[in-house]
Amino acid sequence: MPQQTKKPHPKARSAGSGTIQPRRKTRRAKDPTQGLQVTNPNAAAIDIGCAEHWVAVPPGRTEKPVRKFGCCTAELEALADWLVQCRIDTVVLEATGNYWVVLYDLLEARQLRPVVVNPRYAKNMSGKKGDIPDCQWMQKLHSYGLFANSFRPSEPLRALRTYLRQRESLVVAVGQSIQHMQKALTEMNVQLANVISDISGETGLRMIDALLAGERDPRRLAALKDWRIRASTAELARALAGHWKDEHLFVLEQARLSYAHYQEQILQCEQRIQQQMGAVESRLPQAPPQAEPEAAEPSGGQARLKTLEPKPAHQSFNLQTELRRIVGVDLTAIDGIGSVTALVILSEVGTDMSPWSTEKRFASWLGLCPDHRISGGKVLSRSTRPVVNRARNALRMAAYTLEHSHSALGAKYRRLKRKLGAPKAIVAMAHHLARLIYRMIKHGQDYIDKGMQAYEAKYRQQRVRWLEKQAKELNLKVVAA
């Protein structure tokens, strides 16, 4: 058979003995921002790093629209000056670690309207990954107004939040010190935790201090107990007989000193919190100063009004009263919300609800609503978003305390727990508490608890109406027993 030869492509070009294949047309990637309207023509973007920042400005403002700056204070000042020279009005930057905080404050002081965005909203960039393409892509998206600013409270509330977060870390450190003391006592076979409920109480610390001072007689140590201790002196003496080793006593002494140190720091932190709360603006109307009645001068001069003497500087600090003054309503009226919980929510959320147009968006920001993941018409997941928010954690703890509450909220929690289980019931009640707080702060309305009986009666009526509706569809009738 004759050998078949492959015909060359009609558009192929021959070069010598070989054949050059036709060139394929390369498709250019379509710009996803094509057709969008520019809303921020004077927008810039900063790619945040721990050692350097890359800044991108609109093309044509300077010879190099992308520049690199360091992280020292002088270089940050130069960065802000360069943005002012380029006629920038707003700057977008990612919330990378805590490296953006100082830069945000500097840009805010220069009135450059900084916008902080979640890194996961700005990372989906087509093409290769790098610092320069990142800042250019963010600058382009921000010029079209595709970034939403993250929430940050006012400056006084930021300082209050810093003090509260420091206090929270100190409380954790105190708990670790107590665990270290407990471990050292257990290794010496001093079973103090089996006869008293808290070794960090008055009796426990008194006995530990006596041990570190050199006292080894169990009877003398047991005689240091407080009158509120239920265990007898003989039981305490039997539990305090241990094996005294120098290395374990050294560890116990170190843990005791750490405990005292952290307690002193917590006290100082609470004093700063009280001072900072006095600097926060009040939402309650200020009462006019009262005046004493007029008193005529003996010389016949004009009468003068004498105002009341100012209050003494040293007064007992009432946290609930201060919270009502700042927020304008009493958040502690909600069952499960204590003074400390309300203070944490105030420091994380603030008193201005305008960043969230509805209470649904407020609950979504807290991560207390379902995050539906749907693909191909199928629901993949309904769990809440993994949000790290201290206000969210405080609301979840408040919802957990409703287990034995004789209020309407407690009755609803117990009903949801029987139906959904404890974890989902806690999230649902935290969502309900977030809605109540949003309404109270935004509209200035006080919360009124209608009671457990009123809630159960209302729920019973709803169940009866539902049964009547189902019976009507089946041509039946519901008759009360």
C-alpha cells in the first residue's frame, strides 16, 4: 500500500526542511472590574507587613505609583506625607495582625479616611501573588467602592477596651498561678483542696503563707482556718500533713508571688477602667445644677446665688450607674446580663448602632446567625461563622446562665434546649440577647421582663393555634380536655 503522507496545515509556514505550526491566539484575561463606575478617584491601598509596607496610588499622580516604606515612625510619617502630596482622600489596608493599628491612627489623624478590611475579602486576586500586585489590586477595587469599612469604636472606648482586654489576660494568669500552687501542694501530698473549696481564699492563702514562712505543724496550720470553713480542725490537720521538699516549696513560693503580683495588677487595671469610664461621653441628659435661695447681703448690695458645694472626690464607684450613664439604658435589666458582661459589650460595640442598619446585620457581625453554604441548590453547611469577638463570647456566657432563670428568657432557653440541645440553644439565646441590646441602645428603650408564666402562656396559645390549623386541614376539630 502506498504510504500516506500527512498534509501540512494550510496556514502553516515552511522553513527549510521543517514546518512551523500556526500561532495560537492568546486570550487575554477579562478584567472583572470592567464597566464599573469609579466612586473613589483619590483612593490608595497599603499592603501591610511586619517589616515593610507597599503603597499604591492612582496612576499619573507620581512617577512611581507604587512605593515601599518601612515600619518605623519616621517612615510612617513619610508615607502619610507622600499620600497627602498625591492628593489621596481615602486609604484601604488589610487587618493583618496588629501591624495596621499604628498606621490607622496616623492616617486618621491626617484625615485620610482609612478603611480596614478583612484579608479574606481582599485575597481573591487573579494572577500571581505578590506585595506589589496585591496593593495595586486593592487600590483598583477601592476606587470602585467595593470595600466596606470594618467597625472601630471611638477613641475613648478603644482605650476602655484595651484596659478590659488587659484585665482579661491578667485574670487568666491568676488562674494559672492557682493551678501551679495546687500542683505544688499535690506533689507535697498536702490535700488542702479536698477539705476547702478554694485554696485562693482567705483560709487557703493564710495556710500557704504560713507554710512558706516555715510552719510545719499540721495542728497550728489547721488553727488558721476561717469560721466559715465547714471542715473540722482534725480534718484540716490530717490533710495538711505532707512531705516537705525544697524544690516543691520553691515552686509554691514562686506561684504565690505570681498570684499576688497579678492581683495587684488587676487592681491597678480596674482603677484605670474607672478613670476611663469617667471620660466617656454620657447619653443621659445632664441635670441642671441646683442653687441655694437668694440671700441679701448685710451691706445692701446685690443678691448673689451660691451653688451647692461639689461632691467629694473620693466616692464609691458604682459600675451599674456608670453603665447607665454611658449607654443611656440599663442593660443589666436583661436577665443574664451582669455589670461585667455589659461593660465588655460596651467596650466592644460602643453606643452608636449606626454602623449596623438592622439588628440582623448586628447579629451577623457578632457571628450569631447561620452561615448558609449552598452549592448546586444543596445546603452544605448551616453553622455560624468562626468569629473571634469578645462581645459574642460574653453573650454566649450570658445565655448559658439562663438555665435556672425564672424569667421569660429562661423559659425560652429551656424550651430551645429540649428541642435543639444545649449548644444550639446557647447560640440562639445569644442571638436573642444581641437583638435586645441593639434595640435598647438604638431606640433608648428599657427592657421589661414579662415573666416565665406569661411566656409559657403565650407559647401555649401559639401551639393551640397551630393544632387548630392542622386539624382544620384534616376536617377535624380540637376540643379542650
